[in-house]
Amino acid sequence: MRKNTIAILAVMAVLVIGGMFAIAQRTMHHGDGYGGMQRRGEMALMKFLGRLDLSDEQKGKVKEILESNKGAVQPIRDELRTNHEKLSVLGGNFDEQQVSTIAKEQGELMSQLIVARQRVKSQIFAILSDDQKAKAEQIRQDLKTRFRDKMKSFGGEERSGDE
């Protein structure tokens, strides 16, 4: 009886773990991974900019900025996805050297992505009026406060300083 219980639990564990990997792979291949994050980021940016009452000319410039930077950002996203897939292929096998190499590559790629995003942010900020810049800062502060309040409600600790 005990052997049967252990065998059933082992089979269930394999099925659960296999299911988790299948869901993770499906998520990455169906755009809910890095591609999904990209879309959510773009939607959040457009929602944020929508609150700034941009003129039609400014909207056109924002579109140009985003399009002109897409070519620099997309290869970085593709490499991030490729490295994620390399990690997925390892499955439960741990090769510290290989994981360390991929992690270093991911760190460098994330650094490049942060620089690219800040470049876009700077270019967009440059086309805003002083009133729009002030409004953008107020929105940012409001979002920061809401985030802190939400974290407190989940039992998170408040961090000091500006992020």
C-alpha cells in the first residue's frame, strides 16, 4: 500500500512539473512572455501619454520616436527570448557554468534594454511642454504612491528614497 502511494505521488509530481514547463513554453511562444510584456509596456506608455493631452503633432512625433527605436530594441528582445529558451531546455539539469554564462548575457541585454528605454523616454520628454512635463511628474508621483500603498496592503515593507 505504501509503495503504491509513493508511486502515485511520484507520477503526480512528474505530471505537475511537466505541466508547468508546458505552460511556460506555451506562454513564451504565444506572446505572453517577453512579447506580452512589450505590448503591456507599450499600452501603459500610450495610456500615460494619453493623460498628458498631447497635440496631434506631438502624437506624430511620439510615433516616429517609437518606430525609429524599434529596430534597436527588437534584437535585444529576441536575444532575451533566445536565452530564456536556452534556460528552459536545461530543464531540471543544472550546469552552473552554462547557467552563469546565460545569466551574464541576460544581464548585459537587460542593461542595453534599459539604456534604449531611457533614450526613448528622453526623446519623448523633449517634445513635451513645461506644463505636460509637470503633469507627467505628478502622474509618476501618484503612481508611485499608489504602488507603495498597494505594497503596504500586501504586507510589503516601505523603501526609503527615490527609485
